[in-house]
Amino acid sequence: MLFQSMNEVFTMKRTFNRRTMACMRMRSTLLALTLAVTFPVIAQTAPNTLTAKEKAQGWHLLFDGKTSNGWRGDHSATFPSTGWEVKDGMISVTEHGGEEGGNAGDIITTRKYANFELTVDFRMTPGANSGIKYFVDPDLNKGRGSAIGFEYQILDDAVHPDAKKGENGDRTLGSLYDMIPAAKNKPARPIGQWNTARIVVRGAHGEHWLNGVKVVEYERFTPQFRKLVADSKYHVWPNFGEAHDGYLLLQDHGFPVSFRNIKIRELPATK
């Protein structure tokens, strides 16, 4: 009986070992399949690239991650030689003076846009102030300071004093600067991490998004919107807010801020 029992034990061990090896082989196969599926996705979604789906949807890169192609100074035919840097897949403000327009000045696209969806990743440093502007007319402001246009505000709300100026928080992160405050529950990420801005413009309709959440929405060419303009700092500029197209702009406000994944797709005009 003891011999029989020992045989049974050895048989059970062999069966267990075979099953264990089979499970290990299955896990190895599943891991290999997972890696095979995951790595191509990572390659497709690397910064400053477009996926096949995005290309099919009409998206285009406004920054290739390597050069300043497609951008120029707001008052120059060329890209600034100082104050901006293209490095490590980012286009960055390198100044520290805190002055609007900085010493280098803003940069704008080399062509205008009318109806579009724009996405931009941005990363702030402590106390930073910057912005993404659209409907920009670089000929409006001939003096110092930033070029004039609608502004998606980029700001360290907790530190920069501009957050407490204006009305009802209309100078805080994600706001339509000096006109419409961003939603109070906006999902801002900590300073030093990447945030994603999204701006949608189609005809009179405009939207600001932050990290996948809509934080501003407006309709231009209405009495209500024109009242917002009249009550803002922009009332001194003739016909501000009435343009149907303009340049896109990244602002040099004298604080280090980095941008990447600058993508746009043009939308059909509204009827």
C-alpha cells in the first residue's frame, strides 16, 4: 500500500509540473502578444506625430518637433534668433523677464486660419504666464507688447497675480482672456506636467477645452458677445472680435513655457 501511495504521489507531481509548465507557456505567449500590440501604439502616439486615424480625419502638424518651420515672429518674416528654442521635441520660451511680448516677441503661424480645431500640449514653470492666441492681426499693435487676438490663457493661477485681476476669474487658465472665465472645476494638472489645450472655432461658435473638458463656450457677432468686448481691454482696438480669420500665436510673456503636439484640422464653414 505504501509503494502504491508513493507511485500516486510521483504521478501527481508529474501532472502538476506539466500543468505548471503549460500555464507558464500560456502566460509567456500572452505577454508576447501584449507587447506586440502595445509597442506599435506607443510608436504611433509619440509626441509630434499623427496616427493613421488622425491623418484620415484631416489633422496636420503645425510643429514637427525638430524645426521652427511654419512659424515666424509676429513682427518679422523669420523665426526669432533668441528667446525661443526648439529642442527635445518642444518649442519653448526661454526668457525669464516676465514682460509681455518679451524681448524675442510672440511667434505666429505663416498662414491664417478661419474654421478649425486646434490642440496644443503645454507645460508651465512656476509662476508662468503665456497664451495661445487665434484670430490674430499682427498689424493692430505696432508697439511693444503682445499681438492682438483672442487668447486661450495659460497661467499659473496659484502664483501669478494676473489670476486675481479682470472679472470673475476671466484671466485664469483656460479662459477667453479678459472676457469669459474658464469653468471653476477645470481639470488643470500640476505645474511641470503636460496639459492639453483644445480650441474649436466654427463660424460664430467658439470653445476652449482643457484636458478633455470644455471650460469655455461662446457665440460671436451677438449683442452679448460685443458687450463682453466693450467691457474688456480690447475695446480700444477697432472691430476686435469681428474677423473671420487670422493667425495662430504662441505668446512670449517672459516666462519659460514649452509646447508640443501642435495639431490642427480645418473645419467646413458654417452655412
